[in-house]
Amino acid sequence: MSVHDEIKERLTVAFAPEVLEIQDDSEKHRGHGGWREGGETHFNVTIRAPALASLGRVERHRAVHRALGDLTTRIHALALDIG
């Protein structure tokens, strides 16, 4: 399973989001630290979920990182837009 698909699956199971957009921006970082051939190293994720709405900014980010678990070791950069 691709990293993109794993992100989608884990966040969907954890939060049942109303909005979930996952953008692989790896190609924009070609030649930079953490980039690998084949991509899937740099992601931008936008997520909107009632389960996250009551949490503060830092706690929302922590919750997403917990949901992604060990997958974060395969991702070099993860930008989150959590509302």
C-alpha cells in the first residue's frame, strides 16, 4: 500500500473526517534532504473532522501524529492544516 493510501486509511479510521485532502509534494523537494526516488516523502494534509474540533491546535497535531503512528518514520515532511 502506498504511503498516501496509508495516510488516508489511518486518518479516516481515526477521525471519520468530513474533509481529507492529501497532497504528495515530494517532487517539489527533489534533491533536498529526505527526498527519495519514487516520492512519497513530503505531504500536505488538510483534515476537517468533528473529532478534532474541540481540541487545541497542538493537541490536534498530536492526535494526527498518533493516528499515523509508525508511518511517520517513512515520511520526511508532513504539513498539516487541521480545522
